[in-house]
Amino acid sequence: MPTPFEHALAQLQRANAVHPFSEDFLKIFASPDRKIEISIPVQMDDGQTKIFEGYRVQHNNARGPYKGGIRFHQDTDIEEVKALALWMALKCAVVNIPMGGGKGGVTVNPKELSESELEQLSRGFVKRLADVLGPQKDVPAPDVNTNPTIMAWMADEYAKITGDTTGAVITGKPLDAGGSEGRGTATAQGGFYAFNALQEKLGLPEKCRVVIQGFGNAGQNAAEIWSQAGHTIIALADSRGAIYKADGLEVEAVVHHKQATGALAGFPGAQEISQEELLSLTCDVLIPAALENQIRQDNVDQIKAKVVFELANGPTTPEADDVLFGKGVPVVPDILANAGGVTVSTFEWEQNVKGEHWTVEEVFEKLQRMMELEASMIFGKAEELKTDLRRAAFIVALERIQEAMK
Ligand code: GLU
């Protein structure tokens, strides 16, 4: 199977076929500026020392400091982080924030670590990378399985090493450690603003039947936000299982159940289904909000959603994109749909740099304006070029990056 980075390169070529860029520019943009692999020692609770493999890929900084999250996952490797870093560079350009693209990761299942082990791992990541990170160099953030507590440990470690206590080196921190209002729900909230801007244009009904795969920061908040807006969430999945209820799941009760039991499975009154069944449900909107490579050539024919809205990074392969486009199923691409997270991260960075604190109203007002503007613009670009939304978003982003590189 192609790696996520190969997918990202294929996506670049496909956009280039619709709107050709200079060969030199594409060559430079396609290669990460820097790939760093580190070993992080952790003293485990049983007294033994264990070494974890970590990565930071700095893809492109033509538009600003490298920016992108850190993922803790057992399947993470450098190829995945390379793809995620490239997508970050495009994502920041799509929403026109002054940031480049980067990404980090550690190959680890953090659910198997104690709190002390997790803290050592988080601090160890920063110890190894302190000289290449910095508010004007490279600004990490949360991603899959990392959270505000982890960001606070990392910011604290960076402050200890460098003396820089502004917190601007990392975003997604808790509020009392220099975090921004609204960052916790920003990915889903930003997605919702983009969704609202596109809903009618995509031919969706006023009240949609929604399926969400993933129940981390993006998926859970999306379930809450879409259901509060009156849409019906008919199915949800976490990494362990999926639940379905034809007339709609009561999201608040599902959240309580997940908090109490650690899983979605077993939610009273819902039917347990497989991940494949979840993806193939008839619905208006399918929101992948977990990992890459979920909608592929071998299962794309099962998709019965009217629209795919990518809150995850890289959930749809290029081959599946073609099939969906051919069937007239729009895919709102990750680099637009989930850009709300990095947008509010950039607000956080700006507040830290300037020593300000913005209200939640200010944050969401700015976020809404930016998401609506860029979503409508990319929709228009796709119509103008008679292409899909992913290619249109790539083209808009590449034009902005090329301009900055000149
Ligand atoms: N990890 C998120 C993403 O994939 C957020 C990155 C950030 O806030 O820098 O967009």
C-alpha cells in the first residue's frame, strides 16, 4: 500500500495537472526542508529504561514558522509524519495564516503509559528538539492522542531549557498555562463554520443525518456541535467500536457513557456495528475524524454519504477521491475542513507573543470569518476549474506558498 507521503505527492501532481506550477517550485515544495529522528529515554515504572522513537518534520516555512501537531500513536512513523507536515503547510496557506508546515510524532501507545511515563516522554521530546523549536522557528501543538496537559509539560520544558516563558513555542496549552479561549473545540467548530458556508452549495438538506468516525478531540466535539445545531447523529465510532441508532443518538448521553466506561460500545439502546458498516451507512454527511486511509479503492463503492467532510488528516486516498468525484459525492478536504485547529493555535501564538488574552467571542468571530471566506473561495475555485474541492484547495494553497517563496 502506498505510504501517506506518497498519497500527498500524488495529490500534488493531480492538482498540478489541473493548474500547472513551475517544475522547480513543485520540486522544492515536495521535499521536506528537514526531517529529524530522535530517541527519547523514559524510565518506566518498573525501573527499566525504554527508548521511544520520535520525529519532527519541518516541511516548509516560506509563509512563517513551521507549525503542526505532535502525534503519539503506535503506528506513527516518519513517512506518516512527512505527509502530515506537507498537509500542514498547505492547510496554513488555505486559511491564510502566517505559518509554514511541520509535524511531529512518537511511536507509542500512550494509553499504555502511566502519567509519570507520559510526562517524561513529553518533556524528553522537547529536550531533544529544543534547539530547532521556538516561537519564530517551529511551533508544535496537539494532534492524535496528545492534549493540553502534554502541551503544558512541553512548554514548561522549553521554558526551563531556553528561559523563554512566553509559551509561544507551543499551542493548545491549558488556559491557565497561556492557552487560548476556544482552542479545545476549534477544529470541530472551524469545521462547522466551513460546513455552514458550504451546506447549501453542496445540496445538503437543512437538517442532515450525520455519521462520525473517531471520538477524539475532533470527532467528539463535532458530534456535540452538529447535534446542538439540530442535525441528527446516527452513528459514531471510536478506535474500539461503532454504534448506530437510526433515529439518532443522544450525544450528551453518549459522551457520559464514554467517560464512564472508556468506550462507545455498550451504549444503551444503540446497535453495535463494525467500522466498515459505519462507513457504508446511508447518510447526508460522513465525517471521518480519526486516521488516514479510511476511504480507499477497496471500500469506496460502499460509501453512501452525499458528502464526505474530512475532519481527520488524509482519510481519503487519491483513487477513492476519483471514484467519489465521478459519483458526484463532494469531499470537503482536510486542509480546509479541519483548519480551524491550527487557526486558533495561531491566535494563541499571537496572544502569547503580544501578551494578550482574547475573549472566546473574539476568537470564534475571527475563526468564523476566516473559515467562511476560504471555504466559499475554494468552492468557487473548484467550479471555475471544473475540478474537485481537494484539487482546488491545493491550487489555492500552492499559489500562496509560491508567492511567499518568490
Ligand atoms: N494537529 C492539528 C492539525 O492537524 C492542529 C495543528 C496546530 O494547531 O498546529 O491541524
